[in-house]
Amino acid sequence: MFAATLVACSPQASVTVHLPSQVDAALPDDAQAQLQTAVTRAVAASGATGAIVGVWAPWAGTWLAGVGTLGPDGAATTTDAGFPAGAITRPMTCDILYGLVADGTVHLDDPVGTYVPGMIGHESVTLEQLCDSTSGLGSYTPALAGRFMSNPDRTWKPRELVGFGTGLNVTGQPGAGFADSDTGYVLLGMALERASGRTAAQLLDTYVFHPTGMGSSSLPQDADPDLVGLWSPDAQGGGVACTAPTVVGPLSPSAGFTASGVISDLTDLGRYTQALATGGRSYDAPGRFETTLPAAADAPSWFTATGGAYQAGSLIGQYGSTLGYLTAAFADRNTGMTVVVVLNNSRGSAVIARSLAWQLAAVASKLPAAAGQTTPDAGLPWTADDMGAQVTAAAVCPIP
């Protein structure tokens, strides 16, 4: 599926993406059964009605699956259903930055105040620090979560979101450490719009969607995803009402803008994540993912972050939660092995989606080669059982 060289024209130049050759084969039956079981457990753990999942192992084959239903009492989940990309929008915004750097429009060390006036106290934060999430800016979502839930279709201006984020406690000095900040990615999007004279939607088309062949992806004004977003409320007497999730949203993409506003599908995000991890585009900077910082104070040494993405062993990708959804997408920078997952209930932690993605990656990394292919010499610093246990630990609903 990913064996392609794609060319797209932009106002500046022609951009080509080179992706690893993907063998045209289904995964072995025992591997599919193992993957299916893992996804079914995560659906139950999160309180979701459905999941959309893709696993691409270039040397072994592919597994694309829709599990459960699109919503309560809804139609069966399909692999071509649209859904919010959520935090996977973050590295896309950094792609725009690196594309504009390659074009000579901006520089990584440009202060954001050069492009966005009025950032008092934050004007010296650089564009690179916004991309790396080392700006020291807090996140706006905790302050606005209630408003998103009660009025999901409200249109938000990026400056409003940044105002809430910069009005919160600062997480540290710029450049001192990693702290994921949706405010920073929205501010970066604003700066890149001002610097280029183009909208964020146009910039994503030019530097991400067209060159990567993502025909089903966009940053729209409004969205009505096929996969229905859910939230499980508190149950009377305590706990979570796992059997009666509430339909929420759809949340306006403007509430996420260049931090989490992209709408996409499984095929597009698989292609995107593989291109991101393997550096398949002409503007992909070789050093973007080299100087990493711990993803958290207590994170294992193999879990780091930089360049708008997390690194887990040899995997590069993103994960997160938006109203109604948990998403994760990771690809191996050496082999191109790729995993994308989405669950349609955001009551639980995004750790459920992340751990599921890493669990599927552990299974895929050990797949035997298809006829005529060679099994790569690769490994991950965890087992499928390790990540299955993390899903169980993060569960908000019973796992049968």
C-alpha cells in the first residue's frame, strides 16, 4: 500500500515522498487473532463502541480492521470511516515549519514575536521551541474542556485559545524541558500563517496532505466524522456508566486548530506516520528527531520527545485525547512498520490508545517475512504483554 513515490505541486516547488515498499499480503491468521484480541480488550477498557486500526509491516503484510460499531446502536465500524486525527496534527504543523524553513520563508530560531505581536512575556520563544513543545507555555484544553463539552460546535479563534493557554501557569523556562502544549502548536500555526500569508488549511495542503498523498485529510471549518465521539459519564453510586456512553460533539476543528484540528482516515494517517518516521519528504530535516528530551520526569530512557512527536524506542509518532476520541499513530524509523489506532470514547486516558498502539507494534515487529521478503533485524524495548498490562491498568471500564 505504501510502495509509492508521490509528486505534488506547490507554489514553491515540486515535492516528492519516498516510502518503503509494502508487500501485498495479509498477515498470518495467528497474528491477526492476536491483534484482534488486543483491540477488543482496548475497546472494552475505554468504554468505546468501536475502534479503527491499521498495522503495516512492509516485509510481512497488512492488517486493517474496524471493530465494533460507529456509535451506540450504530452501523458496523469500517476502515474507511473518517475521524479526528487529534494530536497527530501536531507533527503536521511542525512539517509546515520545516517546509517553510526549506523554502527560506522562516528560520527555526525566529522569535514568535516577529510574526505574532502582543505575546508579552513570550515574544522571545522561538518557532523551534513551539514545535518541540519546549516553550514553557501551558495548555488551554484543561481550562476549556467544560465549554467544549457543553458547546462543541462553537467556532474558536486561534487567538482566543492562545489567550487561555498563556494565561495559565507556565511549565518552565523556554528550552528547559518538554511539556506537551496545545497552546504552543496553535501559536506556531498562527505564526506560520502570518509568515507565509496563507491559511493553516492551505499550508497543510501544500506541505502535508498533497505531497504525502492524503486525499481524505483536511483542516475544515466544520466536521461530522463517520466515527461518533463518545464520553462515558459518572454512574449513580460511583464508577463510570460504561454501558451508556453519551454522544458528544462533533467538536469544531477550530477548537484544536493546528494542535488537533485535522480530520483524516486510517489510510491517510498510516501513510503520513510512515513518511514522518522515515523522513520520506524532501524538506524532512535529518536532525529533527535527534536531540530528544524525556517525555516525562518518570519516563523510561527510551521514551522521549522532540520535533512535534514522541519517540518510543525506534518508533516515532503521536498520541492524545480530543473530545470523544483517543488516537495514536507510530512508525518505525528503520523498517517503516506502522500502527494507527482510534477509539471513540475519551473518558479514559490517552495512555489506553498509546499502549494499544505499542502492543500492536510489538506483535508486528516479530512477524515472519512473506515469501521473497527479508525479516528486518529490529526490536522494541517492551513486549506485547507489557503493553497489554498497561491497557488493563488504564482501563475505566471492565474488560471481559
